[in-house]
Amino acid sequence: MGSISFTRWWIPGFVMAKRKKQGILAVWRRLRRQHAAMLGLFIIASLALLGIFAPFLTPYDPVKQDLTHVLLPPSRFHLLGTDHLGRDILARILYGTRLSLFIGFLAVGLGLLVGVPLGIISGYYGGWLDIVIQRFVDVMLAFPSFLLALSLVSLLGVGLTNVILAVGVSTIPSFIRLTRGSVLVIREQTYIEAAKAVGAHDTTILFKHILPNTLTPVIVQATLGLGVAILMASGLGFLGLGVQPPTPEWGAMLGEGRNYIFSAPHVATFPGLTIFLAVLGFNLLGDGLRDALDPYLKTLT
């Protein structure tokens, strides 16, 4: 009797795991065929590795000042030159990569943590809950995302934690709207009606049937949102409202370099290029994931 129960549990579980693995491999095959998406993945992976191994890639301290070597152009001693305080720009970019990616992932994670559950509740239950949540979203969407983040920082104050909160809150409305739209379609499907007919609890339906089927657009939005979050955090840093000096952060470096744009253009150019590459990488990868996860493209594999 025990062996029969084990077999009934193990075989379906093994089959589901195998199908899931095959599905992931199919997505990877479709993604791998898209050269732009693979370029984006390469850029992101390269930036992540450079940030992780920053202490081993440069001998310079990113915050140590050397006033005898200020505004030096790129050379074999300082590959990207030095800034107005004699700090090595390459070292600051490498260490700033850690911080910028950290802000981006945490901010988007906050948007997912709040936006997806609210979107599911709004779309599934409807009624007054839907009205309240959507009016909240309308109010937030009345502000441009960067202006909303700027307003929140002005209320909360500057600093790393407040930047993450401000950028994260500004991403919540898009996740709510996207998730709600997916749920409105999914809740009308036959398998949802069947689950209700056999007496499945709402919690079971939400977590077992609805949530997994909303993940595809959410994953794509999250990938694209990472680029937007990094850009917004850099914008706040550029205005002096983000991470405070002397901590290396791309936007703050760009803001400091604007005063030397004509006399020492390399000070602002290299942080700006790094921001451009990071945003480009996430956008390329997000576009590729959108095509790779599209169920209508499965027949092409």
C-alpha cells in the first residue's frame, strides 16, 4: 500500500519536472537564436562579473583621493583616466557596477512583491477591491515615473535605502496593470471554471493556476524594468539626490563630471557609456525574452 502511494506521488511529479525542464530548454533554444538578446545577455553578464571581481581587476581604491593626479586622461596607468579628485575612473565604475545592479534588482523586486499580488487580487476578485486598487494606480500613473521617484526622495531624504524605495514604488503601477490584464483573461478560461466546480479554494486557484500563467509577461516586464530602474537611479544620482559621495555610483559620477565636460570629457563620458550599455543590455534581453516566452512561437521550434 505504501509503495502504491509512493508510485502515485513520484511518477506524476517526475513527469511534471521533466516537462518543466523541457519547457525551459525550449525557451533557451528560442532565446539563443536571437542574436540581439544574446548580446544583451552578454553585456549584463559581463557587467555583473566585472562588479563581482572588481577588487581583483584594479589595484586602485575607488574612494581614495590623489590630488597630485587630477583629471588625467586615459593612459596605461589609469585606463580610463582620473576624476577631479584624482580617483581612478575605472575603479569607480567597476565598484559602481555592484551598487547600480543592486539598486536595480532590489527596486524591481519591490515592484514585483507589491505589484503582482495586488494585480492578481484586482483582476480575480473585481468589485470594490478592483475599483480601489485601480484608482490607486491611476493616481500613481498621473505622475511620470521619474517625477514620482523624485517626489518620494524629496520626502524620504537621500540615501541608498530611500533611492531603492523611491524607484521601487515607481515600478509598482506597471506591474499591477500588467498582472491584472493577464488575470482578467485567465480567470475566464475553462480550467479555472473546472477548478471552481470541483470546490477548489480561491487560494489554490490563485497560486496553482493563475499565478504561474501570469509569469511570462511579468518576467519580460521585470527584465525591461531593470534597465528603467538603473536609469532612474542614475538620474537621481546625477541630480545629487541618490547615493551620496564618495560612494561610487554611475549617476553621481556623471553628475560630477558634467563640470569638466569640455576640459576633461572622459570624466563624464565613461560613466555615461556604462549606463547606456547596462540599459541597452536589459532592453535587448527583455525583447528577446518576450519573443522566446511567447506561446505562439512554440510551433516554430
